[in-house]
Amino acid sequence: MLLALSLRDFVLVDHLNLNFQSGFTVLTGETGAGKSITLDAVGLLLGDKADYSQIRQGAKEAQLSALFDLSDSPAVHTLLCEQGFLTEEDGELSIRRVIDNKGKSRSFLNNQAVTLAQLKQIGELLIDIHGQNTHHSLNNEAAQRDLLDAFANAQNEADAVRDAFRQWQSAKKTWETAQNQAETLATERDRLQWQYDELSALHIKPNEWNELSQSHDILAHAADVLQAAEEVGSLIDGDDGLQTLVYRSRQCLVSLLKIVPSVAESIELLDSVDAELSEVSSNMHTMAANVEIDENLLAEQTERMADIMGMARKYRVEPPLLSAKLAEIETALNELTAAADLDLLAKNCTEAEAAYKIAAEKLSAKRKSGAKQLAAETADHMHSLAMKDAQFHIELSESTPTAHGVEHVQYQVAVNKGQILRPMNKVASGGELARISLALQMTASQYNHAPTLIFDEVDSGVGGAVAEVVGKALRGLGQNRQVLAVTHLPQVASCGEQHWRVQKHSNADHTVSSIQVLNEDERIDEIARMLGGETITATTRRHAAEMLVLAHSKA
């Protein structure tokens, strides 16, 4: 349930703080006073697109916030806990949104930044808004179909049909493309096959080029390597080599050891040098032993490197990347082979079509069941809205397969006794459409788990006794939900358990809107204004007071 709403520098509002109650609340005011501002603010807090023009003139940013009690919304509470916005003990949710003068906005749930998608996901579970133009949108098939699917709890089936249709069409397009381009695909496949065969014949191995290059360098410089190894070995361990000189130096120092004990350190250093020279000498012997002067092997490696280099130049890659190029061609060849397999593509298309039909059958079954129940309950509500002879029917007629299923959805109405059922927009007047729309919303709201319902002038186009019936219907919804209705009708306003009035005030600098919670006397004055206009007489006040008494006595 919505507990509070705060606005700052939003449209005509400089600052506004509202506390909400359960039951049925009405919001009234003269045309242009700013009644829609409150609903626009709620819409933004539920994820609507922001616009910098919504910032009050002269302000840098608009700030909106709302507080919700989640005690009657376990699904929302669980979802927010899973997403880390609440703990199990938390029972309230705050939503805040800031819009700057560049049109950018920031959104927060319990002071944690969120995306608009997250905001919309949560908002749809908290508040259900019925706009004043709903009865116009219900004249198109898409809106009628969406309402039926929502009522029949068939959104998952509708999504499955949409996905299956997309997959079917994709498979069909691939098959048709392959049929139309069979010759082109065959030519391309032959080209890839020739490249694959040519590269495969080279038998290139991973990392072969690096290993071959290193081996070739050693073979090509084998004589130089042997000469260097022998020369270094001779300089180290020859008759007059470094090790001999180190040994002589050590012997000289050893003879002085008793006279000058400090030479022990130098002797240790010479021992270390001798050990390292021995290691270098050993390395030279090993290197010389591993070097082989093999002119035949060198010629083979030279030829192999030339073959690899030539192939690399041909395919415009570096030699080490030839094996990767072969893998790339193999993948492309496999994909093209699959794409050119018309029998397989035809089979895929048939299977995708069959999957679509199964999904569409499940959706159709739910729609048929839901259509009967929605039509029956809507007709009952229409009868309660002073349309006692009206009939309501939902026609599901066969259509070619689409992303929306295999049937057209059409709402049909017979307003008067003896009339045949016809499409809703063909037989209903503006006022009748408004009542039919309200009846549909009253029916659907019973199956909508949102704890708060908002009706924005859904009573437009009706009046008199019918308006009183509408008011009572909205009050009835308020017995189990929090209901807020924006209205111009005194009959509806008198049925409210709480009454708010929107007024616009102007001075030399700017214009602002304000909302006031009315007491009993103020309600009488406001309803009298709605009855008689600017001039309020004692008679209109008595009439307004009587309307309030009657509305509450029959509640």
C-alpha cells in the first residue's frame, strides 16, 4: 500500500507531502489545476520515462519519493529480499527519483541505485494505473488481446508463442535463403574445400614454425657454435687457461695463510671462481656434443621453412598463424556445409513450425477459457453500471499464424436488448465505452495482485445516476484495496472515504499547485462547486450535503 508521496520542484509543485490511507480516496479540482501531476509523479516513480520539462521552471532538478507498506505484498517483499534491497525484517520500501535539467534521472530503492527496468519490475507489482484514455485504447486488438492474456494468466504462454514464432521464421528464412543461393553456396563451399585441402596437405603442426626456426638457426651456424665452444673451453681449462691461472693464484695465497690470515677470504673467492669456470667448461663440452653438422637436414629444414613461408604469404598471415588459419577455414567450411544441407534445413523448419503450433495450442486453450470468464464477469459489472440489457462477448476467430498466436481477439458488445453482438467501437457511445472500460477494469483488478489501484477520470463521458453507480463501484473496490480516483463527477466524489482537492495559485512570479485534504464542511463546498460551478448557493450546498449522506449511508 502507498503510504506517502513527496514532490519537490515538479511541474507546478514547489513542494508537496501527501500521506495516503487505505480505502477509496478521490482527487478533485478544476480543469488545469494539476490533478494529473500527482499521477505523473507516481508513474515516474514506477519507471516511466523522464523529461526535463517536468522540472519546475527555475529549478535545477525535480525530486520525487514514495513510501510503501509491503505487509500485503509478500511477492514484492520476497523479490526485494532476493535482490538485496530488503532484509526479512523490513516491512517498508522507499522509492526515490531525481530528474536534472538535462533530462537525466537517477532512481533508488531504499537508497540503493537501480535501473529503470528494475524500477518498472517492482512498480508493476505495487500499483495498477487505469488512465482516462483506457477505453480508447481498448478499441484496438492489441490492447484487447493483452488484457485477455493478463486475465487468463497466459503471459508465459504468450511469450513462448512469440519466441517459437521467431525461431520458426528464422529457420524458414535460412532454408529459403539456402534454396535461393544454392549455386552461390556450392561455389563458396568448393573454394573453402580447396583451401582446406591445400593447407591440410602441408601438415602444419602447432608451434612447428618456432621449433623449426630454432633448429634451423643452430644447424646453419653449427661450425661457428663448435668453434666458439672449443675456443672457450681451451681458454678455461688449457695448459695456460684461466683455471690454471686461478690455481696458481690460490697456491700463492695459501703460502701466506699463516702469516696473513685475512687472505682466507680471497682464497674462498678464488675457489668460487674456479667452480664457476668448471661449470662454464662443462657447458661448452655439452654444447659441442649436441651440435651436429648435417647438411642434408639443414637442406630439408630450409625447404620446409620455404614451403611454410610461401603458404603464409599466400594466405596473408604470419607463419606461426597458419594452423589457426586452417582451423578457421575448417569451421567456415562446416558451417557452409550445414547451410547448404537443404534437407536438414527443411527438417529444422518443420520442427520449428511444430513447436510453434504446440505453443500456440496451449495459448489458445487458456484464451478460450479466460475469454468466457472475462466476458461473463464483465457483463455482470456492466449490468451493475446501469447497462442491464447489455451483452459482452469475446470472439476468438482463426487467423494465420503470427507472433501473437493463431486467433484474432475481438471484444463484442450488444448495448440494448435485441441488438446483435458487434465490435465494441462500432456500437458503443463515448459514455458507454467508458462504462465498459470500467467494467473490464473492475473485473481484471480482482485478479491483479497490486495493492493500490489508481483510476484517472475513467468515469469521463458518464453522468447522473450512472455516475453514482460508478462511484459506488469504485468504493466497493476500496473495501479490499487502496483505490485513488481522479474525477470531475460530484456523484463519484461523494462516494470517497477521503477527499483531496487540487488548487492552482498564481502570483506575480510563478504558478504553483497544491493539494489539500478536505474536512466535512470543505467536502460539501467542493462537491457544491462541482454541482453548480463558481457560484455556490445554499441549495447546491444542501444538495452536496445530501449526496454525501446518501453515499455513506448506502456504503
